[in-house]
Amino acid sequence: MLPLKQDQLYAVVPVFTLSELNAQIKSALEIAFPETLWVVAEISEIRLNTKGHCYLELVEREDEETIAQIRANIWAYTFRSIASKFEKATGESLKNGMKVLLQVNVNFHELYGLSLNIRDIDPTYSLGEMARKKREVIERLTREGFINLNKQISLPLVPQRIAVISSKTAAGYGDFISHIDDNPYGYKIYSTLYQSFMQGLEAEASIVAALWEIREHRDRYDAVVIVRGGGSQIDLSCFDTYGLAVEVAKFPLPVITGIGHERDDTVVDIVAHTKLKTPTAVAEFLLSGISSFEERLLHAERTLNYQIKELLSEENYRFQYLVQHFRHIVRERFSGEIQRIETVLQKLIHGTTKSMSNSHNRLELAVSRISGGVNMLFQHQESKIKHYDQAIRLLDPVNVLKRGYSITYFQEKALMDGADVKQGDIIRTRVYRGTIRSKVEAFDGEEQIDLYISDH
């Protein structure tokens, strides 16, 4: 079979202009969706124009992946009614990230394409969806053993170093700090603020990041406090997520929450060590803990003082008794000892007297013997001294010189060897009467020294 030519193909297959195709699509959609229907979707983007119309991007996600997307709009008059009803029921305005149940008309415009015209929103679905997710998170945390994990950490007796996760501009944070700083007890609590978003899409990641930062410096703190002002249930949805709840449950310090929600507890409240309704209540809890510890200390002090007084009284009585008993014993002991001392003293005096008499006799005999011996020793020594004196006299150089001998000096020393002088040396010769100065002319061995007698 031969292929058809182009003009023959057009005659067989219908050809539409783009406007004709869009008109066909519009007609088909009107037939397929003649009435409104309810659609579940997540708001990924929402914006208002100057005329009050609301434009949305709706998506469906599966495992965090977008599997469907469509544009939608709410005309100004309808939007005012819908937004007011939704906010009154949930306490929150429509925003990104919400999962909603919408009543819509399916529209197709030849120029702008496919979109949904939103006629109504059921707020109970959004609340129910959040409750379902919250219930699933709690069940999962229970299965994995995280529900009571943080509660097992002991709260310090005096929690004075606090890491605070909040927003600096949040009214709840201001209430917490004011209550802490202006407490009537004068207690000092040191707090460090870790800034975080406390609502919206960024809140979960922001609070988790603050917890990680505190974990790195956990030795500086006694506890972690998460506070914010009041808000709607949807405002607090970030506190119902599994990721944030796990971080709080596993945190190594006790976590205390006061996120200002008067109705149901959030998941973070459930896994925290201590949950309180408001930031002011958290501040009061910390102050009451310190006050309770101070009261226990004061009670212990009073008890200790009382016990010390009782003990001192008992010990004083016992001491007085012992003193009296000791005095009695000492008196009796002294009386007996005095008698024994007097007896011993009499014996000592008698024995000493007798001993001294015997010693006196022996001493007189010894003195007599010593006197005789000393006299004999003195006579013997006197004889020896006379003998030595005669010898000294005979050896006296003067007596020797009298006998015709002389003494020759050289350099003020007695000259013993003629070889010690040489020709020209001056020597001095002492005789019995006077001194002769000589000059050496020559030296002849041991026999002769030729002298030159000077005029002096």
C-alpha cells in the first residue's frame, strides 16, 4: 500500500487549531466535572494581589516528592468569607505547608489553561490531619523507646545555668527573662539565648540546629528551656514533628518546655523532661526548685544547729561528770602518793646520810693518798727541772761564745756550709763580744775560707 500524500492525510485525520483544541478540552472538562468536588492538597505557595484575590499552588507529595501540582484561585469576595471562617476555627490563617480539604470547580481557560476555583475549605480536615500525624508520631516514638528517655535524666538540685531556645522578639521569651531577673528571692539564674524560629516551615530545622549547638557546650548548662508565646494549634505544628521530638528525647540535658499552649500537649511537650504551659510557669518552676533547695538547706541548718546544741549539752554534762570524777581520783591518788613519797623520802634521807658518812671516810683516805703521791711527784719533777736547767745553761750560745767559739750568719741565717756563699758575699760573724762583718774573697773546699775583713 502506497503512503498517503500530505493533502490526502489532512483529509483523513482531523486537524484542530489551538483555540479549537482548548475549546474541546474545556467542553470535555465541563462535561466530566459539571459540579463542585472535594480535593485534598497541600498549599506550596499562596499570595494575594492588590484586589484581594488569592492565588495558590497546590501539590501532592509522596515521600517528600511532588507527584501532582495545579494552580488554584479564590476570588476576593469568597476569600474574605473562607479565610475568616478558617481562622476562627483553627486560630491560624492559610499558609504554606498546610494540608487542606478544598471544595473546587475544575476550570479550563483557553488562554490560561487548567486551574481550580476554590469555593470552600473545611477547617476540621486540617485539624484532623494534624491530629492524625501527631498520633502517628507519638506511636512511633513509643515503639522506639523515646517517649520517656529525657525524663530519666535527673534535674539538678539548683538549675542556675540555662540554655534558652526561643526568638528574641517573642513575647514569651520576654516574659520568661523578666520573671527570672525580677524574682522576689534575689536568686541569680544565668541564661543564654539560642535564637530560633518558633513557628512556620523553618521552625523545626532552626530548633534542631539550636539543640545541636547547645549539645556541643552541654557542660556549661544544667538544663535546656524551650519557650514561646501562645499560638494556634497550627502555629505549634512544628512541635509535633518526629525529627524535633527525637532530638529533644535524646538530648543529654533535661529539657523543659513552655510553649504557651493551653489545650492539648504537643509531641515535644510529651517527650520533654518537664512540660509547663507558659514561659512564666517555666521561670516559676526553676525559681521554686531553687527555693525548695534553699528551704531544705535552711531546714538542714536548723536541724544541725539543734542537734549540735543537744550534743554539746550532753557532752558538757558528761565532761562535768568526768571532771568531778577525775578530781576525786586525783585527790585519792595524791593522798596515797604523798604517803609513799614521805616514806621513800625518809628512807632516802637515812640511806643518803649513811652513804655520805661512808663516802666521807673513803674520801679522806683517798685525799691523804693523793696528797702523798702529789708531793712525791712534785719533788721528782723539781729534780728533773734542775737537771734540765743545768743542761740549758751549758748549751746557751752565750756560754759557748765565752769559750772562744763564734757563729757566722749569711742572709740572717746561721751558715752551716761554706759552699752556700760565693766570692763577694757579705757574711756576719758573732763572737762573745761583738759582731764582725766580712766579705768573702775565696772558698777552698772544706779547709779554708779567705775573708776580707771590712772596716765595719
